[in-house]
Amino acid sequence: MTASGLPPRRAALSALYAVLWEKQMLSELSFDGLSGEDAARAGRLTAGVLRHMGRLDQVLRPYLARRPNMAAQNILRLGAYELLVDGASAHGVVNDCVELAKARKETGRAAGMVNAVLRRVAETGAEPWAASAPQRLPNWLRKPLGKFYSHDTLLAIEAAHEAGAPLDLTPAHLAVTVEGADVLPTGSLRLHDRPQITRLPGYETGDWWVQDAAAALPVRLLGDVAGLRVLDLCAAPGGKTLQLAAAGAEVTALDISGARMARVTENLARTGLTAQTVTADALTWNGGPFDAIVLDAPCSATGTIRRHPDLPFVKSPGEVETLTRLQMQMIDRARELLIQGGRMVYCTCSLLPNEGENQIKAALGRHADLTIIPVDPTTLGGDADWASPEGGLRLRPDIWADRGGMDGFYMALLQRR
């Protein structure tokens, strides 16, 4: 980072505006013009403010006579985050935040207020932070989840979101180890720090790939896939394609995005695994038939908020409704591509039952030739209470909290009779 820290802080403020006002996902933004180190810090600062924004606002509120405009509020949030969470020097944080306020017309007159408030935050220390409540989900998401989960579970999910996520790796074979990584009961390797991925041993040789522990489970529902023709629908970035290929399947990986499919091709090349890659719309593509299909359907991604704290500020209930209709269509299309007796895994990285349990119930109602094969999570290294009543698996971010949690996921195994 530069001596003053202004470039990454300035970039973080721009990114906060893009997420909160323009509703852009953080993953879609770039920090052009910054060094690699400064760009990484800008991304961490932005994600940190979004992850803790509710608590930051609680801490700041007593020092404000009235709520400032968004631009000034974001400067205060950024400064408070660095002081209370990031452990940055108070002198540098306050000075740079004042300079950031002075640099913009809409915040110029607030520079004195920024100086006074952040100095108070620094002087008061961590006690107000410790007493504040964790970040809450927005009402559009909290309300439907509150009908499905208990109040205590919902609080635990929100605490898991605030805690963030470790780095999980899927080994190409059982003999792969990574120094410093814990081996989870499900077989994933977990690193609790955030090392530079490309510098980890085994990256160049393709011994593993990055994949959350929950995301690594759907493929395992299929059992032995060696020699089977398997379609990976919505395949990018390719973790499930790599799992299938490593298990000996004859894999076709399909995704509608050419740019995202390029990542699948890159990952295949790095790991030395093979699969046929297809860029097409799954609803109109003619291929198959297949012995097995993995459908990781487009969804709200609400199970990944601990990795993507910008998501609650960008997504909307209208978008979820559109996605649930698309999921129905994709299940119907996947069924058509499946041989009689073939198996299909449906999964989403969503916490919402309309994108999981309810989709499966509706699919079984539409198709008399589809049946669900109940899954015992203990055979996968999981806990018995992961099993959901209709026969699928329901994973949540607060599961295994003492180990670092996992993404929220739903998965079910279907068979076409």
C-alpha cells in the first residue's frame, strides 16, 4: 500500500457507491490504475464495510446529529471499519478520510464532521463495537427465511455471514495434501488464512482447485460415475466438471457464457483433466442423452453472502421470482436429456426454499417419471440433520461454525424411471 493509503481508500469509496447506488456486484468492478497490492486492499476494504455496515452505522449513530448524505456516510463507514476492524493507524485513517471528504463537492462541507466523528470513534475504542448487533439481512430476504428457519437459526446465519469464509480446496485425489490445511470430514481441504492462491503448492501442478466444501458435495450424490456420460449444466467456473472428470466420467460441460466457459477450459488445462466444453443455452441446446446430469441452476446465490457481502444490497425479490421460473424450465429440460434410469442432481447455492426444496416438490408433481433418491448425509461425512424432509440436503452458513462454516446450499438426487 502507498504511504498515505489514499488510492485504495478512494477506490473503495467508488466501489461502495457502485454497489449501494448503482447496484453493481463487487465481482464486476475493477480497480484499474492501482497496483496489485492496492487493488487487493481496495477490494478487502469494500467487502469489509459491506459485511459490517449495519454495525458500523450503529457505532456511528451516537456521534451524528443527523444522518449525512450517502457519500459522507460511506467515508465514515470506511474510516470506522479501518479503526475498529482492520486495526489501521488512527492518524492515517482520520487524515485520509478528511482528505477524501475535501476532494468531492458533495462532501467538502462535511470534512470537519468526518474529522470530529472519526476521532471520537478512535478515542472511544472497541467497546461500542462489541456491544453492537451483527449485520442483519435485508427485509426482502429476512422475511421469507424467517418463515423457514427459527429465529435462533436466522441469527446464527447472520453471524456466519459477518464472520466471512475460509478458503476451501477440492483435492484431485485422496493423496493430495496442502501444508497448513485442515481436512474436513467431507474431504475438502480448508485454509483459515487467505493466501495468494497461485503461490500455494500444488496450484501449478493442478493437484486441487478452489471450491467451497458445500459446493463439492452435489457431485458426490451421484456415486460412482466412472465411464458414464455426464452433463454438467451451468458448469462455470468448473469445480464440478473437474470433480466429474477426476472421477473418470465422460464429461460434457455446458454454460451460456463464453467468458465463464473460458475459465472452465483454463481450469481443465491446469489440472490436466479432460471434458468437452460447450457454450450454449441449455434450454435450446440439443445433445445427449446422458447417463447422469448435474444441474447447478442459476439462483439468487443467497447461500454465498459470507463470500459476497455485496449481494444483499444488489439482489431483489423480483430477480428471485425470475430465477425460480428459469429453474423450473431447466429441470424440465435436464429431464429430457436424461436416459431412462439416469440420475440427476439438482442444486442451488441458495438459502431460499423456493429455489430448493419447493422446486423439487414441484418437479416431482410435474413429472410422474421422476423420483427422489433420499440421501444420507453421514455417508458423505456430514451430519444427520442436514437431511431435509423430502429427501434432499439443506446446508447453511452456520453449519460447522466452529470449523469455519460453509456456503448455504440445497441439493437433491433424482432418477428418471
